[in-house]
Amino acid sequence: MVNAVGHINGIMEPEFGMNLSEDIQGNKVKDLITKFFYRNSHLCFHILLMLNGGDTVFFQEFTEYAEYKKAFSELQQARLNNKIISVPKKKLNKVALAENLA
């Protein structure tokens, strides 16, 4: 979702009020990673952002392919245009990343 100030939000709105998000400049995102997996026989999608410097952050989970694809395209544009991307504050360490990608 892109709003008027050019943010792309990776978490749900109520979480913003609890100060659980942080902003990342688009040019700080080295790569976008998609994790495909099944939960209760439903295909799900996680978008992870690999940042310059090696940190990886969770962006958002999707259960609808069209929503995932739209968000992925918006993230690609945010990277190219150096827009602000809002993500959950918790970064994934290498062990958590390995578990998320397994």
C-alpha cells in the first residue's frame, strides 16, 4: 500500500500505533526475497528485505497471490525511486532467516 507521503507499509495499521515499525530508505534494500510455503493447505507468501550490510527484515505475509504481487512490484519501485519502506522493527538474524526460508 502506498500512501501520499510515499511510504510502503509492511505491517498492519494498528501496529503502527504501538511503535513497532521502522522506516528504511529504498536504496538501503539490496534484494527482495520471497518465501513460498503452505499453511493448512493454503499457499502463503512472505516478503523479506535483504538490506545493505547483511540484515534481513520481514516485510509482510500474504495469502492472496494478487496482493503479494502488487506489494512486490511496489517494493521494486520503492527501491528504484528511493521511497521510504515501513517494516516491523524486528530484524531476522541468520538462524531465524534459515528457519524462515526452510
